[in-house]
Amino acid sequence: MMKRICQILLIVASGHLHADCLKDSNGDVYCGPGSCEITSTGQIFCASNKNGGILKNQYGEVVCGVGHCAKNSNGEVYCSKEIDGGAAANSNGEVMCYRGCNVGSQALCVREKGYK
């Protein structure tokens, strides 16, 4: 019985591990299925999937990817082409990704107001 309860709790919790909501300077709440970030101008963007990447690039812009993201030595953001795919900078500062990289893009982020 206890094992079954633990399984149910794990399933419920796993669906909400990465979802995020943030409040902007106007008091509006924005939410997304993945993590969220605030730009230098106060706008909120969120990753479009629960394991999608989201980082600020060298210009302070929030960019996203379908997979995890990493910055190269110049601060440029690259993200895995694969959903849930990994990304990391190597010792030369180059980003390496599972099944290849794409440049992070704000077009891959979501910006949706929260609601009741």
C-alpha cells in the first residue's frame, strides 16, 4: 500500500517539477510549462516545454530551446535540437549538444499570462 502511495506522489510531483510562474513589475503573473526568466526590461519568458532550455544570451535577451541550453565562451546560447537533449560547453568554450545544436531563440519561448 505504501509503495503505491509513493508511486502516485511521484507521478503527481513529476508533472510539476519544472513548471514556473513569475510576477513582473506591474504585478502581472506569467507562467509556462518550463522554467521562466525575466529580461533586463522586465518582460517574462518561459521555456515552451518542461525540460526545455532557457538562458540569457550575451545581450541579456532571454532565449529558449527545445532541449537544454548552454553558453559558449562568447556568451552565445546554443540548445540541443532534441527535446530533453543535453548541452554543455567543452574545455574550448564550444557548446556541444545531444544530436546537434541550434542557436537559442526567443521565438521558442512562451509568454502567457497566468489565470485562475
